[in-house]
Amino acid sequence: MANRLWWSAGDSAIEAALSLMDENTVTLSYRKEAFARIKPKNREKILAAMEEKKLHCAFLTNPVRIESDAVILKNEMDETEISVPNQRVFIFAGGELPPNSPEKTGVKITKRFGYTMKKHQ
């Protein structure tokens, strides 16, 4: 099993995380204290997956560093840092980057609207 981190918890991030959770260890890093503005069916599925411990959601966290084998998350409540083992980070930032932009962790951002990285047939 590979460790995967999703930086966001919108519908696209949740759907992707749910699709990979059976073969990966999945963590969602979400800056808010609860899911906001997600579709009711996604809310139902993600809460069930969390309850069944198929994935973990780190609420009130933001990535501060991406290392070769881990992502360091900052807990916004007490400012502590948490190391999450990880091999791949998925960033679902939408059209506008949040104030805690991935660029602050050293990630180079290239905007590609309409670009397909990998097409499945």
C-alpha cells in the first residue's frame, strides 16, 4: 500500500480519495473543522469511510513542508507539526489558490486549464 495525501476536501478531492482508498493509505488535509459545500452523497460516503477507518481526514491542518517520504502538516489549533508518511501529494485547489498556497511549501505551480495529464480509455 502506498501513502497518499489529498490537500483539499472539495468534491473532486473526496471522489478521488474514495476511489483510491482501498489500495492506498489515504489522508485528507483540510484547513476547516468540517466539510463544507460538498454534495450530500459525497458527505455520506466520506463520513462512512472515516468511520470504517478506510481513510483519515486531518481537519484544521495545512501542509507546511513536503519531504521525500512525508508531508509535514501544521495543526492550526495548537500550532504543532504532524509528520504523515507519504509518497504522493494530490492538490485540488480549484481556480484560485488559497492563502496558504502550495508554493509556500516549495511546490512549483503551473496552471493548466483544460489540460489532461493522463487519459483513460
